[in-house]
Amino acid sequence: MSASRRSRRWPWLVAAAASLVVVAVLSAPASDVPYAPDGVGPDGLRGVVDLLRSVDVEVVVSLDPPGDAATRVFVPVDRLGTDRREALLAWVRDGGTLIVAGTTSPLHDLVGVDDPLGGFGTTERELACDPDGLVGPVEQVAQPAWNGLQVPAEADGSCGEIDDGIAWLVVRSEDQGKIVAIGSPDVFVNARLGRADNAVLAAALLGPAPGDRLVVVPRPPVGEGDTSLLDLVAPRVWQAGLVLLVALLVGLIARARRFGPPVPESLPPVLPASELAVSVGELLQRAGDRDTAARRLRADARRRTARALGLAVDLDAEDLAVLAARRTGTDARLTLTALTDTPVPDDQTLVGIARAVHVLGSRLTPGTGDHDLR
């Protein structure tokens, strides 16, 4: 197979491989929305749900608050509307315990501080505290971004200090209930549940004892609250789109117009002005117009001679002939024949004029005009 045919085939092989990758990506479980309670992908929360159920904690997925204050509520992503938030806060005031993740949720009404170095790998950090007995025997947790919350003066406690006055977990009272705010739900996702003491923190914070009950609040339906269609697109779909885009760019680059090898091109010959004038003179001679042919030959000769000698092109023909003879060392009669207009009685005279023009032109070398005028 020739190299050119192989070069045409490899982009299509790349596109076929990209298609296989897309099929493999899209064949992943459909329930892969980030922080979804039934999400089985890396960013899903199905692992936490199964963990709590394995220790006899009843886990319910619902947008509505429970009917009793003993049940805890976990909001991994706050995309709720105003009515649902008010209903949850009313339930907290009656004695409920709400765990809400994220730095921008109006439910905890705290000032969030995002981690500028987040997303560059998973790191571990010590909590080293247990406010109100909520954390239990947890020493370290692991996650990629350590987003924090400013600790207000009226807070009941905090742990996971990130900076002065900023902590990863903040507990504050709301009438008879409590709101536990954490910087990010990434500590509970499937991909990191087995890291450090993440699983212990999940059990201690969300379901501390067998027989307890937990309500996990999912994203509301599209069109309700702050949930948009883009929020429901799984990360694998974005990855598949990126793979398709790369495959498309590879195909476009492979098929794009490129510079080929240099190809020699024959250019039309460029005739010197003297040769062109002689050719025109010959044509006019054949037409029987000897005077016109002679005038054209001499006019071209005067123009080239004046330029070579550095003189004005409108200088008198006889004066130009004298100067040309002196500077080029040409016979004065020949320069007069080549430059001054005289009648042309026959073809022999025209041939003599053409010969004189040719001889004078051959002696007009660069630097001719630099001779002394004296």
C-alpha cells in the first residue's frame, strides 16, 4: 500500500477508534448525574446510601421534609426553589437537623470561600474536633477541593479549620433545630468514600445509629428551583462530546489543504527593451512603413541612452549623440545614425539604423554615465 493511501486512511481509523470510545462511554449507567442519590458513577452518592442501609439506617430520597424532627435531612446540592427551602427551614426550627453541602446555599446563610487550588488531586485534612458529637471518631477526611465557610460569632462549633475564621464544617442553631454546613459534598461521593475516614464521617453525620432515618434531597425536576438541563447532563456525556470534538478536529486537519512539494513552472520569456524595439521595427519593415520603424527604434535608443548617461530624456537628439559618442567611445557618425531622426529612403538604410542602435546599446554598460563630461 502506498504512503499516500495510508495517509488517507489513518484519519478514518482515528475516527473509528473515537466512535468506539464514545460507545463505551455512553454505555455506562444512565444514573450518573453528579451527587445524585442513585448515581453509581464516580461523583454519585449511591455508595453512601448503600453504606447507611447496610447498618440499618433507613434512607429515603424525597424533596419534602420529614414529618418528625428525629429524622435527619441531607441536601448534597441546593438547587431548591424558595418554597421548598422555606419548608425545610420551618422543619429545622421545629427541632430538625439539616446537613447541607456547598458554599452558596441560602439554607445555611453563611459566607463561602472557594479553594483556589481545588481540583488538582485529592488531599487529606484533619478535622480534629467533634462539635455537638456530630463527627464521631473521625480523624482525617479526603477530597479534592477544600472550600470553606466563614464561622459566625453565634456558631455552635466548627472543625476542619482552613484559615483564620474559616472552617470546612460549621454548626449553628436555628431555633430548636440545627444546621450543619459543609464546604463540599465531594467527601461523600463514590470515588472517595473509601479514602481516609470518609465512610466513618458519613455514618456519624448522616446516620449515627441503627434504626435512624435519613432523607436525601435530590435535585428538583427541570424547571423547578435552580435546576437546568445542563445540571442533569452526566459528566460522561460531556466526556463523550469532547472525544467527538477531538475526532472531528483530527479529521479536519487531516483533510485540510496543505502545501505540496515545489513544482517548477515555466515563465514566459522576458525580452529586453532593445530586442522588443528591434522586433517591432522588423514588423513595421515588413509592413513597408520604414519611417515609423526608424522613429520607434531611435526613440527607444534615445530613452535608454539618456538614462544610462544620467541625462534628461528630452535632451536634444544631436547633443545626446555627441555626449554618447564621447562617453562610450563610439564613432560619432554611428551615434548620430542611431539617435537622430532622418529620412529612411530604403530598407538598407533601416537595417543600418537598427545595426547602429544595437552597437550603441551594447556599449551602454552600468557606470557609463559616471564618466567625466569634459
